[in-house]
Amino acid sequence: MKNILFVFILISVGLTGWSQNSNKDFNSLDQLISLDQMIDNWHIAAAQAKFEAYFSATSVNFVFLGTAPGERWTKPEFMAFCKPYFDKGKAWDFRPSNRNWQFAADGKVAYFDEDLQTWMEGCRGSGICVLENGQWKIAYYNLTVLIENDKIKKFIKLRKH
């Protein structure tokens, strides 16, 4: 009888520990879902030319790195650059897939990379999100055109012309 009681206590303690770990994992899953939705909605806002929705997802110190050599935009610079495109109702349509997330130890910074299907064909985006006043904001985004290693020499020649 003591053995059965002992096994019952072990199972109960084990399940309680599992339940707490599951809740911790579930909260992390909720956070990932929330971050994924934010980035997805950010891309959708660009595709639908929703200027306010697009930029409200970004932090005050947001930086966007574009594909051209001189494209390093602060938030005000990027807003000024983008405004005419958004005003015409046509910005860009990036379709993300294969997004990967990592978190800083304090849980207040998340960084990601994602594959993108764009008018430029395959691209990659990487970004940093920060927790500001209880809300996640995009602080940094880097857009990169993908070039296969065996095609890089032709690409270098093309850039020199």
C-alpha cells in the first residue's frame, strides 16, 4: 500500500511539474503566434498600402535596410520615401515563409529571419523586435536579395556596368 501511495505521489508531482512547464511553453507559443501575426500584418499593410498600419508596427528608432547599396533608412526617412508609393495605393507585396525566431535572455528582444517571395524573386528578411510599453515593435529590418553562390561572379560583373 505504501508503494502504491508513493507511486501515486510521484505521478502527481510529475504531472504538476509537466503542467507548469507546459504553461511556460504555451506562453512562449502565444508570444510566437503574436509576433508572427504582427510581422504578417506588417507585410499585409504594405501590400494593401496602409501607411499608418505599416508604420505603427515599427519602433521610434526603426531602421530599414533595403536591397540597394545606399538604402539605410531611419523611420522618418523611410516614411518619406514610402509615402508616395502608399498614396498611389501600390507599395510592395512580400510573401513570407520559413520564419525563425530567437529571443534575448531577458525576453524583451526577439529577432527573426524569413524567406520572402517578392517581385525580385526569392529574398530574405531579417529583423529585430523590441518590447516597448508591453507591445512588440519592429526596430530593425534588413531586406536581402538572394543570389546563388555559383551565380555570384556574373552578378558582380552586372553590378560593375
